[in-house]
Amino acid sequence: MHDIYKDADSDEWFFPDGAYILSETDDKGILIYANDLFCQLAGYKLEELIGEPHNIIRHPDMPRIAFKGLWNDIQSKGFWTGFVKNQRKDRTYYWVYATALRKVAHDGTVTYLSVRVKPSRADVKAYTKLYAELKENE
């Protein structure tokens, strides 16, 4: 287990520097793998996550255009990096800096791997402001 903790003055959760959150989905975005830290931060048991859409953790503060950019980059370049605010099962949240990769197996099966690390507080502040502005314009 990792030492995650909730900020006493907000609904934000934090995880250790140097820790990696890992998940993998099938080609339809259905979770097929999640590491312990993913489960712990999301507030779900592994059995509750496997077979569910990855967007089970999508926070309503995230603008649609951010995910449009994610899918455009993954399809054109094979990867995407960016900042994401995720929602836990209890409706609190945590921020990540994510890298999402398209994987193509030898048999042609496509899956998507996401590796997330702890973002800097300066980036969280900047992206909180940017995403709020983008949501206003949706």
C-alpha cells in the first residue's frame, strides 16, 4: 500500500513522489488492468474496476476538449501526455500527469496503457485555471 492522504482543507488527495499509477484498457476503453495505487487513489476495489469504462474516474471539471486532444494524439502519434483531474468513488479528487500509449500486439489487438505520476503544484494551479476557462466555453 502507498501512503496516500487527503488534504485537510479540501477534497484533494495526494500520492507519493516517484509513485506510478498504471492502468490498461481494451480498444473500447474498458479497464483490463489497474495497479494497487490506481485502485487506492480511485477508491475502488480492483473487482469493481475491471470490466468498467476507464471514464468511471472522469471528473466533471475536465473539459471535453482535453479528451478530444488525448484521442487525436493517441490515434495520430500513438501517445498523449497531459494533466488530468480524476474523481474518486467518494466524489473527492486527485490530479495526475498522465502518459497514455496505444499498444498493438503481434495479433493486431489494440490496448491503451496509461502511466501517471504526481504533478507539480504549479502545474495543478495552472491547469485548474485553464480547465475552468475551457469548461466555461463548452
